Amino acid sequence: MLILSGVLSVLQGAAGIAEDRLFGVPRHYEYRFDLTSWGWIHVVVGAALLVAGVALLRGVSWGRAAGTSTAAISLVTQFMFIPYYPLWSISVMTLDLIILWALARIAPTLA
């Protein structure tokens, strides 16, 4: 699921960098950045999610901590991005919450 969230974030970031007309631009919003800036934020967070997902699958010792922290960061960035594309952001936020729940509750019982 971390890898899926990473891929979705990278795709969202690529659309933002390309300044696609897919996103709406809110007029009065505290976290309003240039769409290219949001694109790069999502690409970096998505790449971190991909790395954490691969590390978790390979059983690396830092994989669970990296997955938890990057999923939490992704959750916050998606929350801040809601005015630009609500449906996509809420979907990825739901995925991030499931990831956080799984890493916090299920993963410790596997070790």
C-alpha cells in the first residue's frame, strides 16, 4: 500500500509540475503555493513513500519507521492539497490512514 500511495503521489506531482488544468486554484487559502511547488512536494513525498514501501517489503529494520513517518507526512500534505483536487486528496488520505493503522497495529505482531 505504501508503494501504491507513492505512485499516486508521484502522478499527482507530475500533473502539478506540468501545470495541468486538472487542478483548481483556490483564491483565498493559507497554504496556497504555486502549482509547480505543490507538484515537487508531492513528487518528493511520493519517492519517499516508494523507498519506504520497498524497504518494508525487503524487511529492512528501518522500513516500518520510515513507512510510518512518510505516510504521516503524506497525510498532512494531502490534507493541505484538498482545495486543489478534493476527490484525489481524500482518496490518498484514506489510503495513508489505512497504512498508518496497519503499520501501528498489524506490523508489530508480525515481528
